[in-house]
Amino acid sequence: MHTSSDLVLVLAVFGACLVEMVEALTLVVAAGVSRGWRSALEGAAAALAVLAVLVVAVGVPLIRYMPIDALRVVVGALLLVLGLNWLRKAILRSSGHKALHDEDAIYAETVAELNEDSDAGSSRPSKGRDPVGFAVAFKGVFLEGTEVVLIVISLGAAQHRLGLAALAAVVALVLVGIVGIVVTRQLSEVPENTIKTVVGIMLSSFGVFWVGEGAGIHWPGSDLAIPVLVGFWIVVYFAYTALLRTQLPAPAETVTEEATTP
Amino acid sequence: MTTSLARAARWLGRFLWDFLVGDTPELALATGALVAIAFILAGSEWLGAVLLPLLAAGFLLASTWRGRKRAPSGSTRP
């Protein structure tokens, strides 16, 4: 396998994990601040353990027992669905047709909801685990992490580089965790939408490549077609964004996204 | 036990549906079409390598165009 496709794999997994874990961190910090840190951290750790088991339990048998061409078509299709969705959102956001993802708003909303729960009688226990804080942190990390797991398994299995893909995800996870602990707050300054755009471009590139490769299309230059596809999707992204900007109703409305979207 | 398993299976099914199809079923359908087209073009080199990304980009344009029409309708959750 060429270094270029390994590099794109690492960047795609690292970027996807970075974005999703920043979103998860927002919910963990909200749970920690509102309901206590012990439960929030335990919830996050439990979700990470489940996700790690999923990677091993699903990824390893896929690599060992599924024929490589069938595997590439399946994971290519999966990456294409995810990548096209991420690119679609990125284009709509950067052209002004969709609200930017706002971690500050999501954080404030989650804290307010958790505080409302406290007021409504679901009070925080003075000792031991707080089930609400545990559940919010677990759900946040598990749901955001599932997308990362799918990307790690897909990219890792298709290229037989599951270890490398998992390592890239772990490095991003540790990085977000350390920064989150140091600043003890959600990371709203991370250029999340830009990273999502980059990851969307990479997932779409890998998706098209593996679907074609698995189905029997011979890519000119073999794996070197991947960087070419990345360039193609970059052009598509900028062209579509420019096109959709011309379609904005005047005056453009600025809206704030209220809910977490994957 | 059986009820719990059925509930878990339903939850997983709903989760995967929302995750992969969600509010953009056209992209899921487009991916299926691209897989079928890839098999039709199997064995080709330049034709498949050129046509497959172009078709994917075409499907993406159609989907974003559809999103553009719905987005500015006053909703705060486009």
C-alpha cells in the first residue's frame, strides 16, 4: 500500500475522531459541571470501552473472513454515504444555507436541561454515581464515537490497516481529552466545520475509490488515484459552495443550530 | 430477555437507519446506484475512473440543491 493512501487514511480518521470527540467533550463537560465529574468521566470511559470492543469484535473478523473485494465494495459504499453527507452539510454551511455548528449553544442548552432535571427532583447524589450525569456522558461519547468506529473499521479493513486507523483515532482522542482536561471546558474554538469539510472530502475520495476497486474498475495509477480524487472533491466543494452562494435569499438569515447533529 | 433483545434490535435498526439514511435518503439511493454502475463498468479503466466520481458529484449537487430549497424556510434547524 502506498504511503499516500496511508497518509490520507490517517488524516481522515484523525480528523473525524477530532471533530466527533470535540462534540462528545461538550456533553461530557456539561454533565461534569452540572452533575459531578466522577459520573461524567465514568460514563465517558464506559462508552469508550464499548467502542473499543466494537472495533475489535467487528473489525478483526471482517479483515480475516470477508473476501477483500466484497469488503471494499461494502465499506466503500458506507464511506460514500458518510462522506457525501458530511460534504453536503459542509457545502450548505459554508454557502450560508445551513447554520454553523455551535458548540457554545449546545453546551449551554445541555447544562440548562441538566439543571432543569435537578430542579424537577432528579437531584444529584452527594456520594456515589449520579445516573443522569453518567447516562448523558455515556450517550454523548457513544453516539459521537459510533461514527468514528464505522470510519476506523471501514478504512482500516479496506486497506488492511486497522491498527493504523485505530491508532490515529486514539491519538485524536487523547489530544482532545488532554486539552479538555487542561482547559476544563468545551472546545468551541476548534474549527470544527473546516475539519468536517476535510474529512468529508477524504471519506468521499476513499468511498469512490473502494467502490470502484471492489467492483473491478482499474484506477489509473492504482492507489495514486486517491490523491487525485481528493483534489477532485476539493474542486467540487468550492464550485458547489460558490454556486449555492448565488442562490442565497436576501438578506441572508443567520440561524443558530440548536441540536447536536452527527 | 426476548423483549430486551427485541428492543435492542429495534433501537439498533432505528439508529442505523437514522445514521445512514436520515433526512437524506437520496444520498443512500445514490450510493446504491453508484455501486451498481461500478459493477456495470467493471473491467474498464478510464471510463469507470472518470464516470464514477462525476456521477457521485452529480448526485451530491442534486442533494445539496434539494437542501438549499428547504433551508431558508424560516426553520432554525435546517
